Amino acid sequence: MARTAIVTGGTRGIGAAIAVALKEAGCTVAANYAGNDEAAQSFNAETGIPVYKWSVADYEACAGGIAQVEADLGPVDILVNNAGITRDAPFHKMTRDQWTDVINTNLNGVFNMTHPVWNGMRERKFGRVITISSINGQKGQFAQANYSASKAGDLGFTKALAQEGARNGITVNAICPGYIGTDMVMAVPEKVRESIIAQIPVGRLGEAAEIARCVVFLASDDAGFITGSTITANGGQYFA
């Protein structure tokens, strides 16, 4: 799969696993990140994958960053919209900034990254846009009105844009992970983690590599007939 791919939020957690899996599948990969320089440089040293710093919440930064990636690596064939943040709070305590920060990154960021690559994909008659949504975008979650709204919006974006891209060889799909054993999840108290696992029928947390394998398939030529779809990867916790 000799394609050029960008993975946003691609130097840690699920994003890092996706970037590595795409590289192993034969892609030329650029990993975007927003703030953790130390983690990004460590990832680059370990994998050899070039890293690029910008905020997906800033449209001009996205356009400039994508232009730099394309100058360095070639036209972007595969975009993985993985970057996301949480600012959890019960709605009656949620601030406007908590709402806006999450929407700007998790939903507007998907527009900001996809829009600059879209016309090139249309002209080349090939593209893969894969957005990492969430189980909580499907079912909702207490204290995550902002996060759940943003991730549900990603699914609406996916279904609508798939209809526009289909005749130009562009597929647009989403993946909704459940609870994955990332550093963030593993850092919660053990009792909380146990209560989460108790809700998962397969009896364990997911692995970042399992989400990455879903991405590699959707990015492949073999997945050309799949568009506007959502892969639900949550161990049976929720059926959409």
C-alpha cells in the first residue's frame, strides 16, 4: 500500500499505533501532534516516522501543515482524523470554554484537516478519510455532553461526505472504539478500571493495535466498496 498518510494525534496512544501500522503496511506516514514535544521526538526516534506540530483546531495551521507534509512526502492519499481531547464536566458545571475547546478539536478539527486534502483526492480519483469517533458518540456518556456531541457529529460528517466522495474514488469511514488500554485509561484508579471492564462482554480493555488494524483495512484498496460506514470496536459493550 504505497500511499502517503497523515495521522492526527499520531505520536501517542491509538494514533501512534495507527501510524506504525500504516508504515508497516507500506505507507509513507506523517504523524501530527499538538503539544507534547518530548513524546513526539521519542516517537520519531523509535519509529522513524516524521512528526509535524500543529493544532487541528486551527484551520490555517492545518492548511500550512498539510502543505508542508505534501512538500516533504507527496500528496496525501490517506487522512486519519484521530486527534481528540476531553474536558469532562456535568453539564450544569460545564463552562463555555470546555464546550468550545472540545468541539473545536474533535469536530471542527475533522473539517479543518479534511477540507485542505479533499480537492487533491478528487483530482487524483483516490482518497481515504478515516475518522476515529467513540462509543460515547454513539450512546452518550455522563459528564461528556461536549465530547459525545463532537464524536456524534463526526459520524454525521462521515455519512454525508461519503456520498460526495464516492464517485471520485474517495471513501469516508469512521471507527468507534470502546475503552482501549491507553496510558490515559490505565492511569485511572484500579477500581474504576475494573468497573469499566465489568461492562465489556469480552472481559477486557481493547488494544490500540486492534483499532490500528481496522484503519489499515479501511485505508487499503480492498476496502474500496466500503464507505459511509462505522466500525464499532468495543468488545460488545454497545451495539449501534
